[in-house]
Amino acid sequence: MWHLLVVVGGRVETEPGRPISTQVIGADVLLMNRPAPRTLTAGAEGAVCLRMCKGHFFTVVSECPALLVEMSRLRVFEQPEVVSS
């Protein structure tokens, strides 16, 4: 995954019934140039996500560095936890 995903509706899972705990996924992958740790799928009710490619992400962060500061404050650069249902 070389995209930033922002979940705006529904949920995203690593496998059926195992949702991700965060609404922002992939920031650490983009910034640290790491491979994506797992495959993601929409939950049973579906998911609505905003997807931003790596180039656009860096453009936005360059234009608005406060976004990166806020993302750090929200701890989106850590590996998301899988929530037990």
C-alpha cells in the first residue's frame, strides 16, 4: 500500500471480524518508505475511505506542515492495532 487511507465511514479489517483501531492508515508506510504490513479489506458493512497517493501526500504536507504535526499528535505513525470483536 503506497497510499494514505482515511476511513470516513464503515470500517477496515485485516481479516473478517478483525477491524483496525485507527481512522488514518498508511502514514507510517509513506513516511518511512516501509512495505505495507498487511492486506486490508472493507468490513461487512463496507467502508468509505479517502485515498491519497504518496506524491499528493507529500505535496499536502509540504503546503501544510501543521497537518504532519497533528498526525504525529494523533499517533498515526504507529502500527494500527487490530481490535478484538
